[in-house]
Amino acid sequence: MKKILVSSLAAGVLASAALGLAGAASAASSGPSPLDATVRQLQAQGFQVIVSRVDTATVNQCTVSAVRPGQTFTRTDSGVPGARGDLVTSVTNKTVYVDVTC
């Protein structure tokens, strides 16, 4: 029974992370938006943001062309406070790539 609960919990955490990323991607890619605002919004949602740009123009001249998902790191542990010995899966790091056109 505990294994089913842990599997369901892990699936829920990963699904939530994927839906959050999809929402961030659609919000960021709907037309040109300032790079700094997009990066701040994604960081506020818990993502580690990696910006990919080729040109040497200033940031004010750049627009976001794509937001791509990166790797999500999780940890399964029984030592989480309040877990009562059950295994708990938690997201430790979420990465997203922001492509920029200048």
C-alpha cells in the first residue's frame, strides 16, 4: 500500500512540475517580452534558468524566442520531517532553458 501511495505521490509531483513548466512556457512565448521579466518570473516559480543567446547586443534589445524544459531532479527519502518512515519524493531542482533573439 505504501508503494502505491509513494508512486502516486511521485507521479503527482512530476505532473505538477510539467504543468507548471507548460504554463510558464506558454506565458513566456506569447509575443516578445523583456528578458529580465521572463527570467524573474521563471525563477519565482522555482526554476533554475539558463539563458542561451548568440548575439552580443544589449539585453534591452533581446526578446525571448523559446522556453524549453530542462531536467527535473527529485529525491526520494524517508527522513523527511512528518513522513513517519514513509518514502517521500520531493523535487530538488528544476531547470528551464530560455532562448533569446537579439
